[in-house]
Amino acid sequence: MEALGVNLPKLIYQIINFGIMAFVLYRLLYKPVFNMLQERATRIEQSLKEADQVKEQLANAKRDYDAEIAKARQEAAAILMQAQERVKAQELELINQAQQEAERIRTEARAQTEQERALMFRDAQQQIAEMVTLTAEKVLQAELKQSHNALIEQSLVDLAKSRNN
């Protein structure tokens, strides 16, 4: 090999040096760097998993929040609808009460008017009867003789009896 310009002991020495150097580099540099990269990859993977979990929790929280908001809106709408129904019911009740009160007042007014009309009619009848009686009495007294006085008195008594009935 010397003809080729290769010194065998030097070549063996360099191969051993290279092996030692490769072993040292592997032990001191490659393995720690590889472990560090492995740990870093693990941490990144774990951080991504945690980020996914946080993202999922956030999505769940948003879904829960949206559900609560929807539920609150439904409850508010139901409460509003109940309030409107109560207002309508109260309005109808007030209208019914007002109509009943108006009908009662009309009925009372009719009854009172009828009573007053009947009273006025009776008073008018009595006044007319008295006036007719007085007029007839004066006319008859002037025209009739004393002999007819008994007949007149009997007619007046009959008239008074019929008026009392």
C-alpha cells in the first residue's frame, strides 16, 4: 500500500481516531441534541394538545353560553307573552265591568224614569179628576135645583170611592 502512498499504521490510527471522535460526538453532542429535540417535540406536541383542549373547552363554553342566551330569550319571550295575555285579560275584564255598570245604570235610569212617569201620570189624573169634579160641581150647582142635590152628592160619593180604588 505504500506504493499507493497510503501509510497503513497512519491509516489505522486515523480510523481509530475517527471512531473515537464519532463515539465522543455521538455521546456528547448527537445524543444530547437529539434528546433535547425529542423533548422539544414532545413539549410542542403537548402544547398543541393543550391548545386543542382549550379550543374545545372554549367551543363548549361558547355553545353553553349560546344555549343559555337562547334559553333566557325564550324565557323572556314567554314572560312577555304571559304579561301581554294578563293585560288583555284585565282589559277584557275592565271592559266587561264597564259594560255591566253601564247596563245597570241604564236599567236604573229606565226604572226611575218609569216610576217618575207613573207618578206624574197619577198626579195628573188626580188633578184632572179634581178639576173636572170641581167644574162639574159648580156647573151643576148653578143649573140644578135643590132637588137634584141628593143625586149630585151620591155621584160625588161614588166618584170618591172609585178614585180611592
